[in-house]
Amino acid sequence: MNETVIDGSPYIEEIINPETFMPSEESQTIITDEDIMYYDMSGDKYLVIFNHYEFEKTRYFNYRKPATRNGTEKDVERLEKVFGKLGFKITTHDDLSHGEIFDAVVGFSKQNHKATSCVCFAFLTHGDKCGDLYASDRPYQFRDITMMLESGDDGLVGKPKLFFVQACRGNLVDAGRRLEIDGSAASFVIPTHADFLVLYSTVEDYVSFRDRDGSFMIQELCNVIEEYQKSWDLLHMITLLHRRVAYNKITFAPSHLAIHEKKQMPETRYSLTKLLKF
């Protein structure tokens, strides 16, 4: 069995007169739920992968080179295979710097996306607290990426924008608890921007696991898509992914007892306004 490693190292409220925005009966268009149930996936679909295997020894990392991410190539292979079969146009970037990542995202977002149906981004890297992801030379904020997409081409408006983030989000380790009674589901903060979905490999403040065969989350994401994409929508598949990782995955790292026999819980935040079937 392969040994497991970790992927990491007040607002102002405006008072608005509602009467100003009340549409007249003549101008209202009635749209039924059936009309808007599913996103139109007949157009172009894109997957952009930012894969990080090696990192640099820079001042942003306190001149300590982050660990090599062995096994990440297995995640890339699965993503390219599964999404390629779904008709996605795939671009894979390896070990880009901070500036190169931002240039790539801005360049993609400014393209003409009138014929685009869906865009996906996969970030396979180290991460830390406060939403930091690691480029090859320095950390950056994940929210900066989503902001670039929000200000991109008008053709992206109303289109699903999916993000798969395989990275640590802190340093805590989940030892798990034996299930004895039913518990309430955790509540998530839903983003204010529409038609986004972010699948994190782990909950905030916790580490994320990977071995030589790839990461828990990316491998299971590809499994459930392969098994159920013809019959299930994305949110149903992600719910199954959550369950499989939470219930079936456990780390194996006997030489590192701090992360041996530990658990992982993915987290999804979304503001999708329709269901999505690949």
C-alpha cells in the first residue's frame, strides 16, 4: 500500500427603495422551473489544469522549498481522460509561477466565450490557511482567480464555472469519530457571484491527502463522473464523492504517525442557478 502525504505546508448595508425595482406586469416574463432546470451543455467546454509538482526555494516560502507533490501526475492523467471523454477541450499547465498563472487565467477569461457552455479549473498544489494556494514561486489567494472570471468576457455570464481545488487549507488533521448518532449538516457560506461551484478537497483549516496513486478527492471525483455522468447531475455526484471520501478513505503513513490512519472531508460551495449534467 502506498504511503500517504499531505498537500500543504463589517460591511455597509444600503437601504434600497423596493418600489424602484418593481417591474410592471407588462414587462414581466414568466419562466417556469422546467424551462431553466438544466444548463445548456451543447457548446464548447473547457478544462484548465494548473498542476504543481516542483516548487522553488524563494523568500515567499521562507527560503524552504515546499515538498515535491509525488502522485499529482496520476490526478492529471485521470482528469484528462475523464473530461476528454466528455468532450472538454483540455489545457494543462505544469509548475507555473504566480505571474504565469494570473496571465493564463486573465487570457482565458478575456477570450470570446459566446459559444462556451462550461468552464472548469483544477488546481493541484499545496495550500495553507486563508485561501492561499501555491504557485511554483509564491502563494496567492484563490479568490483572486474567481474575481478574474467575474470580470471576464460577457460570454461567461450565466455559464457554469467549476473549480476543483486539491490542496491543504490549514494544518489540522482529522482523526475521525465513530458514527453513533445522527448529526446536523454543516452550513456553508454561499458565494454572492452566480453560477460558480468550488469543490475543495478538504474543509477549512485542515490538511488534504495524496499518495503515489493520486489524491483522495480528484481520484474519487473522476470515479463518480465515470460511473454516473449519464444519469446524475453534478450535485448528486459530488454528494456521493463527499460520502465516499469521508467514509471509505483513510490515510496510510506508518512512518509519520501524525498523519497515519486519518480522515478527510471534502467541502463544496456553490451558487449554481441550474442543474448541470455532463
